[in-house]
Amino acid sequence: MNDRSQVESQDELGVAAEVVAVEVGAAAGLPANYFEIYQMTVEMADRVSARRGLANSFFLTINTTVLGVLGTHAASWYLAVAGIVLCASWWALLKSYRDLNAAKFKVILAMEKNLPAQPYGDEWNHLHPEPVQSLSPGAARRGWAARYRELGVIERTVPWVFALVYLAEIVRRLAG
């Protein structure tokens, strides 16, 4: 099969999938463009996540550079203060992205209730099963360590780590 035949075949499959989606939506009593709206909503959530990733890369690069410059003796402790301000900005931006994505996924999950399948809802249920109660402290720690942690929770600790390094550098320079 040549490239043109593959493209035409893929286009035909896309059109067929859209026709099936409209028919299923109509049979379920949904508006004709429900699946398009759902698809657009999912795409917008994905774009927010991509922008958050770019913001993380930007702030990680800037903070790594600031720490590198702080490693020289010519740098002032004021640079570490600026680093702390960068970290606070980074953390606030991550919180904003988290809140925005949480709202988007509430909409997605609400829309999925009308669909024959709920991929995001099912995924969330698999990641957050009911907690198991344990009397043993060792078992509780192992359960905590094995528990799924959302990326947003993990990534928001990185600015704090940088801020603590900057704070330690300020204390070192002012004490020395």
C-alpha cells in the first residue's frame, strides 16, 4: 500500500469513526456534536499539561543556572534572594496549572457519565483505590510508599527544594 492509499484509508476510518460517534450520541440522546466537544475538552486539558511541562523546564533551567552562578565567589547573596522569588513564582504557577487542570477534568468526568466508556474516570479509579486500613505501622508506611502520587504534588516540591538551597546559601554567606 502506498503512502497516498494509507492516508486515504486513514481519512476513511476517521470519517467512519465520526459517523459512528454521531449515531451513538444520537441513540443516547446526546447532542450531535457532543463527542466533538468532549474531544476538544480533552485536547485543551492536554495542552494545559504541555504548557505546565514547558514552564517546569523553563524554571528548572533558570534555577540551575542561578545555582551555578551562586557557586562562584563573585556572586552576592542577593542572587539567592532572587532565586527564592523565582521559586515562589514557580510554585504559584504550578498551583494555578493544577487548579485549571482539576477544573478541566471535572468537566471531562462529568461529560464521560453520558458516554458508553469513561476512560479518564476508570483510570482515576485504578490510581486511587479505597485505602486499606492497617494496624501495623510498618504496613502503613509500605502502603504510603506504594500509593500513587499525582505529578502535581511531586513537581510542586521541586521549587521548595531549590528555595531551601538558596536559603542555606544566604545563611552561609551572611554567617561567613
